[in-house]
Amino acid sequence: MKTKLLVILLVLGLTTVLFAGCNKQAAPAPAPATGTKADATSSASVVDNAADFEKAIAKDGNWIIAITKDVTTDKELVLDGEFLNGKKDKDGKDIVQRKVALYTQDENRNVTARFTLTAPKFTINSPNGSIEQGTFKGDVYVNANGFKLKGATIEGNIYFASDEIKSTYVADDKSTVTGTQEVKK
């Protein structure tokens, strides 16, 4: 387990160095395609407890939040802020993204372990936020465009703040939701 954690930290550290080296300015970054200014360009945050997870998902947290074991909290969670992932789209604009990684991976980006995040409620306020490769137990409330599930399981409901927000939601064929997926204003 220590070897896996070391590999993960090494990969995330190298990724951070690459992103930092490619990014000509630290922060604030140029305005994203949405027309609003991004809150930050940042690196990953690797956490193994609820308190650190809550800090990492805050407005001044990190663009990738990765857990390294199952995490449970009785608090409602809020993914806040607008972050740049250090990449450009086909038109050369900075990409806004926020990723909650419920997994670990090896140096070849193969998923090595999946984890469960449990909370009564997880509100997604960050544009292009995603939950990836693990399980969230609780209800998800989506208030921002571009929410994605990638290889994820939601053991609960997903509620969207509007039809427009729901229309931008994407789940890959490896993702499942056990409850309803509906607009709830």
C-alpha cells in the first residue's frame, strides 16, 4: 500500500510540475470561455479524510481532489469555485474543469483502487465538475453546467437546478445512478 501511495504521489507531483511549467502565469489565469474569470489555476490535492476533503473542494481548493481511501462525513459537501486544468481547447482557450477522483492510478494511468465517498448531500457549483471512478453515497445537487460522471456510481439521486443544467450533464456507459435524475428547482 505504501508503494502504491508513493507512486500516486510521485505521479501527481510530476503532473503538478508539468502543469506549473506549462502555465505562463500563476494566478489569476485568463478568463475561461464562459466569460467569467476563473478563481484559480491549481494542482491536485490528495486526501484521506473528510476535513481535508472539505478544504480541497472549497472555492480556494484544488482543481483535482483525489481520495486515497473511503471517506465518510455527516456534513453536506459543496464543490465550489471555477478552476483551470492547465490545458487548452481546440480554439486555444483555457479549459475550466473540476475533478473529484475517487480512485488511485498507476504510472500508466490504470485505475488501481476505487473508493467510496459518503455524505448526505454533495452540491456541485463548479462548472465542468466531475465525479470519477468510484462511488458517492448520498444525493447530488448540480447547480453548474457540464457535470460529468466517468466510471462512477451514485448511490442516491441527482437533482439539477434547471433543464439547461441537466441538458449539459454527461455520464459514460460505465457510470450508474441508483436513484432518480431530475430537475428540482
